Amino acid sequence: MQPKLANRWAIAAAAVVMQICLGAVYGWSVFVNPLIAGQHWTRTQVTLTFTLALAALGLGTILGGLWQDRVGPRIVASVAGVLYGIGYLVAAWAVSAHSLGGLYLGYGVISGLGMGMGYICPVALMTKWFPDRRGLMTGVAVMGYGAGAVIMSLIAPREIISSGIPTTFLTFGIVYLVLVVLAAQTYANPPAGWRPEGWQPRTAVAKAAGTTDYSVSEALRMPQFWLLWLMLFLNVSAGIMIISQASPMAQQIVHLTAVKAANIVLTLSICNAIGRVLWAWISDYIGRARVYMLLYAIQAAIFFLLPHLDSVALFTAAIAVIGLCYGGGFGTMPSFTADFFGARNMGGIYGWILLAWGAGAIPSPLLIARVRETTGNYSGAIQVIAVVMLLCVALPLLAKAPAREQVRRQGAAA
């Protein structure tokens, strides 16, 4: 008797829950000013916590992706949940003890590793369970990650005011640990070669997707892999610059209070989540490369305008578009990767792709924090990223799916 097939829709629901918990990092900016005021740390020192978390996330996606390809997603996602929750608990102690190093270790390194290990599991699962809706369902999974900051931006500012930062970290840490570990218990890979009954690729994008499953080592030898890595890195660098400073930026540019600036973070978070589904769904019809061209072009225009927007409505609209484009990059890239390299080793391959996430989180948040400290405003850093986005528009034109013969020649040369 064949074992009962797991319910892919239940796995998808659990994936969204897990990603909502892990995505709370995008609400980090609500902690920035309270930490500066309460601990007397500099803006650059506080921002480094966020940078370390996303850098550790990049490492965690590699470790988690390779590990889940060997042992399956359930164990990896469970360990991820434990690490993620413990990181928050360490951060709570660190703030109480006025330990900047402890905050870096807890929220930055431990939670960051847990985020990365947890993030890769549902993304890889969706490409395997939903070949018929690859773009849409990977977008739905990572939508949860973008939505995580919605909860953080709604609850955390008021919790910080009423109970303090340590209690806020403690509460979120316990809740997230429990929810992530519970969600992980539903995870299972489909049988090798599984497809939905009666499904055949019909759209041009589905037909163009590769049918060869490349190994991690094969993918890493190919220029297509590093092109996708670079494309994600640049999109992350642009969006993460704004995410890391959204609340204080709104307070300076359009003079909002800290509580009202949390609404900007909320808007950014909602659009980040929506963009992951919207652009991923669009990519199923117009192609992944064309979506990335649009993302870069739209962001270039918005970043040029952003420092000059003195209206709350216009500033909010610009932040919303940035959120849509940032989320769109994450929503589209899993399908882009699976189309090129297959779904079988998606955990390991996409784990390496997501190293671009951690790498992209290093330069731009520190750049914008440093520019703000030295010049008193954000405009210089924003204009730099606008030029970068404009130059990026040509990159997707180079994205062509690899051929097996290409890999063989490169392997022989190596």
C-alpha cells in the first residue's frame, strides 16, 4: 500500500504562518529610535543589529537549504523555530543588561540564522508541490514573510511604550518559537517526480521552464546562477535601505510622530507582502525577466523623487511602491531559480541564491544610517541607489535558461 500523500494546501497554509513569524524582522525600524533614546547607542550601532540579522539569514539559507535536501524540511524548520525564538529571548536580556554585543548575538546572529533556515524550507516546498502554480504559490509563501512586519508594526510600538523593549522581545520570542515549530510539523516533500494529476504545462512561461534538475555544484558553475544572484542582491540593496530606516525617515522628511510613522512601516510591510504575490503571479504570464526589468525601472523613478516629496500622501504612496517592488523581487526569484535549475535540489540552490539577501543587507542600511548621521538627511544615499536601479534595467536581458550541454562543458573544463 502506498503511503498517504500529504495535503499540499495544508502545507501551504503552514508555510504562510511560518513566514509571517519569520518576517517580523522587517518591522525592525520601530525599535530604532526607542533603542537610541533608551540605550544611548548611535543610529549606526543600532542599525548594525538589523544588518547582522540579514547577513546571518543569508548564511542560514545555505545551511538550511543543503540540510533539508538531505533530511527533509520538517527537522530543519523545527530547529529554525527554536533558534529564532531563543534569539529574541537573548535580545530581551541584552537590552535589559544594556549589552549591545548581546543584542547583536541574539537578534542579529541567532535569530538571523533561524530566519534563514526557516525561510528556505517553505519556499523550496512550494516549488515542488505546485509546479502548476509555481509563481503564484511561491509568491503566496513568501507573502507571509512580508506580512510579518505588519503584525510587528501594529503591536510593537504600543507594547514598547506600555511594557518596554525587553518585554516586547520576550513576548514575540515565545509566540514565534511555538508557532514556527508547530507549523514545521506539517512539512513533507512530495514523491520524486510528482505532478498534480492530469496537469501539463500550457502557458508560455510554464513551457519555457527547464525540465532538468541540476545539482548544487552544477548550478554554482554556471553564469546564469550568478546573474540571478546579482539581480536579487541589487533589488534587496534598494529596498532594505528604506526598510531599515522607514520610521525615522518618515519622522524627518514629512514630520510624523513615532506612532504615526509606524503607519508608514505598516504600509511598507503590507505592500511588501502584496508585491510578493502580485509580481509572482504576473511573472507566470509575462515571464520572470520582464518582471525584474519593471521592478528596476519603477524603483529608479521612485528613488529619484523620494527625497523631494514633502506631502504625507505622496511620501506614503512612494513607500508603498518601493514595498511592492521589493516584495516582487522575492516573490519572483524562487520560480526564476526553479525554472532554470529544476525543483529537486531547490533547497540547496536557492539557499545559495539567498546569500544575496544577506549580502545586500550589509552596504545600504549602513550607508543610509551613516549619511544621515554625517549630513543630517537621507537624500544622498537615496540618490545613489536610484542611479544603481537605473543601470540595473539591462540585467534581466541577459537571463537565459541554461542548457545541459553547457553544464557538461563547464564540468569538463573544471
